[in-house]
Amino acid sequence: IWPKISPAIIVLIYDEDRILLVKSNTFKGTYFGLVAGFVEFGESLEEAVVREIKEETNLEVDNIKYFDSQPWPYPNGLMIGFTAKYKSGHLNIQESELQEGNWYSINNLPEIPKPLSMANMLINHYLNKYKE
């Protein structure tokens, strides 16, 4: 029996001392998270990162790096985390997916997802790495 898995990517987009945070239409709280989405059939993980960022924010990125993975709290889910450096483009939020989004200084972040979430791990990893 072959397991059925639904992989999803989540990505921290950075530009020096700022990161892009978004609020999904599905978020129930007041926190801001990261761009995320399901990997489509026939698509690599990195292609999914580029596509989701372009669709949801209209931004171009480079320097895509794998971060970590974790089971996702949906049946058959697997969340795969990445970081990516902002390359170009003007932020234009896809309103069908996101309520809002903006660049935030690492010294002045809004409420972020709780610990144990991949988003929290990515954000805190970047904060710790940048401040080194």
C-alpha cells in the first residue's frame, strides 16, 4: 500500500532586516504567518515555492533553501519549510487567499504563530540567525 501524502510548502521571505508576513483568509486569530500552499502534481518543491510566492504576493525570489519538515495537522499532510530571499517585484496581495501582508522589521514584528508551528520555527530561526 502506497501512502497518500499531500505536501504543502511554507516559506519565510526575507530582505535583510525585514521579513514578509501575511494574514491568510483562513486564519482564526490575530497573528500573521508566512506564504504557504499545496504542491501541485508534477511540480518540485522549489517550483511550488516560486509559484505560491508569485501567485500570493507578486514577488520574485531567489536563494531558496530547505529548512525543515513536519507532519501537518490535516490528514495525510506534510509541511515543508523553506527560506527565500526577495529579488524583485512590488507587493500585491492576492485577496482571494490573503487578508493582508506587509514587510516587517525583525525588531518590530506583529503577533506571529505559536511555537511548534513551522511558521514560528522559520521566523525564530531567521531572527536568531540575523542577530548573530
